[in-house]
Amino acid sequence: HAPEARCHSDRARQILQLLVDASPKDAEYLRALADCQLHLSRLFGSDQKQEAVESLTQASEHFKTLEGMTSDPWPELSRIDAEMRRAVFAGFGDANQHLGEAARLSRSIDENWPADPLEFYRLATLLADQPTILTPDVSSP
């Protein structure tokens, strides 16, 4: 079912890109597009390495833009995920740049770790790539 999933996800990416183009200051559209790019990279996997890397690169750029639009840690966490995945695709010899960026982002998050229990829970579910049960989903703060 992977080819079908990639097709539907790519169509969603195209629609989200149109929404972002029409409303570039709308953080929800940009977040959805970045999440879609990250999801697409997972669907491409190692079978379509170049496409996966392109999706990860775009996702990382969108998450970086989101960092300037919101004060919550979600974009940085998602960007760490994207950078770690980019390091895997880059291979042993070329992974340092992405690992360094992930480490820098991690240090930044350490300084801004949420103290509120619900925010901490939402953060933990994001890190575990699990849906939230006790609070609204992290993609709709």
C-alpha cells in the first residue's frame, strides 16, 4: 500500500502548499505542510532516498520558519527529528552537519523544557510519535 499512501500524501502536500502560498503567515497551514513533508519522507524511505531527503530538507526548513512564528517547542522537536533522519540518509561520512544541528536544537530545548504537566505530556507524546489521549492533539494547540 506504500505507493498509494505516497500518492495520497503527495496530493495532500500539494494542497497544503497552495494553502501556505495563499496564507504564508498561517502557522497551522505551515505546520501541516511540514508534518506532511516529514510523513512523506518516511513513506519514501530508503527505496526512494533522493525524494526522502528532499522531503526532509523541506520539512526542516518549514519547521525552522515555524520556530520564528511560535514560542512552543514543537517545531524545534520536529526539526530535531528531521535532522536526525537527514543524518541517517547522509551516511556516516556526511552526517556530522545534521547531527550537529540536532544537538544544537536539543540544547535549546533543554533550556526551555515545559514545566506545565499537560505541556510536558504533549511533548512526551510527540517524542514517542503517539497520539495524545488526555489533551488535544499536539498538531492543534
